[in-house]
Amino acid sequence: MIVSHNELVAVTNKAFLGMRRTCGEADIIANMVADLQMVGLNGVKHFNNASRFLTTEDDCPVDITIATSGDLIVDLHGCSVACHLPVIVDYAIEKMVGKKALTITLNNCHNRWLAYSELVKLAAKGIACKAEWENGTSPKRTWYILNRGCVAPDLFLSDEVALNSPYLNDMTIELAVKDFNVEEYSKGYSIHIDSTELSMTQQDSWRNGIDVDDIDWEILKQTAMAMLVENSELSLNGAGELV
């Protein structure tokens, strides 16, 4: 299924608005999904997976603790990274003033792939970043590295992870004013998705439309319609119909 950027953003926006959440900006999250989908990393699928939890998880602010080192430890209380990361990153950048590096540890979170677009924005601000997280499903371990001035990250994936890892619901993001050594941090990862590949896929999405799996697209549209019908009198009267 080929959809336009406007279509994808509009439907995702409606789906999230229908959830009536306090935390999270619908337009920002919709663009998170679109940005991830445009580089071929299944943004719609990740949002669909998150939708199963977004209506039942705690809709509350995060708790931020500043360690003695100045690094940030953030408890998301089991919530989606998409709902909170933009604010967390803005706060972290303020705390980086006068520092060369800062680590953000996100505890008790999910939907970490949707961090992609917020992390990409950092490179344009002269901040390099790398992120790491572990999953219970394949790929089990992910490294994301984006140096200053780059338009897309290098991704390193591996199915090898420590048994009974305590970090399956966490994510670590490191920010720095100097670039990271990609070769050094990529050791031990069996799959490498090059930044050039992601950039080329993005360019193709702008030119020819965004490729979305048919089933994923239908699930997203159904979520948007179901949420609007359940929560909006206008939808019950036929307004806001998705085509």
C-alpha cells in the first residue's frame, strides 16, 4: 500500500486524538510514526502495537531524578516513549549547557523505536547521540548511533542478549558534543543498517509515496475510526470519516 505523508500523519493523528490522553502531542506522535515509516522501519506497525496499551496504561507525568553525575534517570511508569520523549529531550538539552556529555536512562518504557525522529533532530543541533535498548522479541538488542550533521543514523541489531536481562523495559540515550566512534560501539552486532540505506529509503518515500503494509494500514485506519466513534458525537453523526 502506498500512502502520502499527509494521509499517514492525518490518520495517525486521529487515532491518537481519539485516545483522549493528557500526555503526548498527537501531531508530534503522528510525525514520529511517519518519519519511522519513511525510512522503512515499520512506524505504523510500532504504533499499532503501542495502541493496544495506550488506552490502558497510566496517563501521567514522568519522574525525573538527577544523578550526582548530572545524568538523568527517568521513570516512565510503563508508558510509551512517544508520549514523553520530546519533553525529556528538551529538558536534557537544557541540562547539557556547559557540559560535554549527558546520559538519559529511561526506565519502565515501551515503544522505543518511535524515538527515531526525536533523536534525528539532535544531529542538526550539533549534538551526537547513541541509544541502546533490549527487546523480548527479535531483534533483541538495538544500537542507534547518529553523529552531528548526519541526516540518518547507523543501526546495529543483534539477537544476542543476556538471559533474564533486567533492561528489557529500559532505554539508554547518550548525548555528546563530540562524535561517537561508530566502529568501536558496533562490535558484537551481527546486523548493520547503514545510514545511507535509511536516507535513500526516505528520499524514495518523498518521491513515490510511503510504502505501508496493507494489514498495518487497515489496522491503523480501524483504530482511528473506532476511537473517534467511541469518543466523538461528530463521528457518530458521520463526521471525520476515513477513506
